[in-house]
Amino acid sequence: MRVALYAPDRLYGFCEGDGKRVFFHLEAFVTGRWPGLQESPPPILGEEVEVEFDPAKESDNGRAPRAKRVVRVKPPIFIKGVVDSFSPDTGWGFAKGHDGISYYLHRSEVLNGRLPFPGQEVGFFSGFKKGRPRACHVHVGRV
């Protein structure tokens, strides 16, 4: 399964895969400890996870089952880059990672309320949404 949605202000999200959609609360998410990372980030859009849930508790009203445990299976990838474009009016733009990939950058992923501007350094975790690379948990400024 993969993380399909995570709402950091509400501390919940959804995982999807194999035709299933599973609700999770942040307390069920296991970030893990990874060499080279001081602190693991919260769920990243598009990352692969293993999900444990009780299928017997699936409701008949169409609601997604609730995960008992969601485990990150690979270390998150931290990328440094530079903002190519960003519009405060629309709230989105692109950042070019040091890996040469252009990442979609949305204001909902920017931490501490500091919106970026073109040419500014950023650091973020590599995620995916709708098949496109996405900058997640973005730190603006020197990283």
C-alpha cells in the first residue's frame, strides 16, 4: 500500500493499494529509525507502507477500515534543492532537487508558514502524488 493522503493539521490520513483504502491516525504510524536521519518525518505522500487492520471491523456504511498499525518500509529520502518557481497567489510552484528532478511544491507542504521564492534554497522529503514527484515537509532556507 502507499500513503495517498496525510493531513498534518488533523493528524490522520489514508493508505491505498490492492483496491483497498484504509484510514490511519498518526499514532498508528511507525516512522522507524534510519541510519543517517536524525528524525524521521511524518507520513510522506506516495511512500510505500505495510498496513495492519482488522477486516472484520470494516463497516457496511462504506467507510474505510481503520489501520491498527502502518509501518514505513523504506527510509525517507531527504533532498536539497532550489525553488524554480512559486506563486503565492496560487500557492504552488516547482523546486529543482540536487538529484536533477523537478518536484511539485505546494504551500500545504511548507513548514513554519515561510513561503518560498524563486532561487531560494529548500530541503524536503521526496514524495509522489498522481504519479508526479512532490516535495513533502518542505524546509525553506538553508538546510
